Amino acid sequence: MSALVSAVLTLLEQILPLLGAGSTATQVASIIQTLVSLLPLVINEIQQVAPAIKNIIAALSANPAATADQLAQLQALDAQVDAAFDQAASDTDAGI
């Protein structure tokens, strides 16, 4: 499963520069929904994929097509990723 998740995240990272300022709110929403769908799958492997997710969130946040609601969703996703990463690090430190 991690290979598939990594492949999707890599693809999203490659697509983002192509969207640029000409992207639409619908395209931004589609990528956000993909991240929302993937997040439960990556929680267990968060340490490996967190940087890619954080890069995608940052790129979408900087996209002028992103609406205020989408920016709020991205902030919430960013907080979820941070929390999952911190939890995974804590579990690792505790030997779990």
C-alpha cells in the first residue's frame, strides 16, 4: 500500500507546478479531497510521507485559486499531519 500512496503523492507533487495561477478552485478541491482520502492510509507510514504531504499542502496554500474554505481545510490537514507525525515519533521513542 505504501508504494501506491507514495506514487499518488509523487504524482500530485509533479502536477502542482503545472496548475499554477491558472488553476481553478475545483482543481484545488479535487487535490484536497485526494489528500483527505489518503490521510487514513498514511497515518502508519507518516514519517515517510509527511514531507510530501506538507509540500503539497504548502503549494496548494500558496495557490491563488484556493478559496478561504479550502485554505481552512488545508490548515486542518496540516494540523492532522503534524499531530500524526508527532504521535508516530512519540510511539517510536516509546518503543511501540
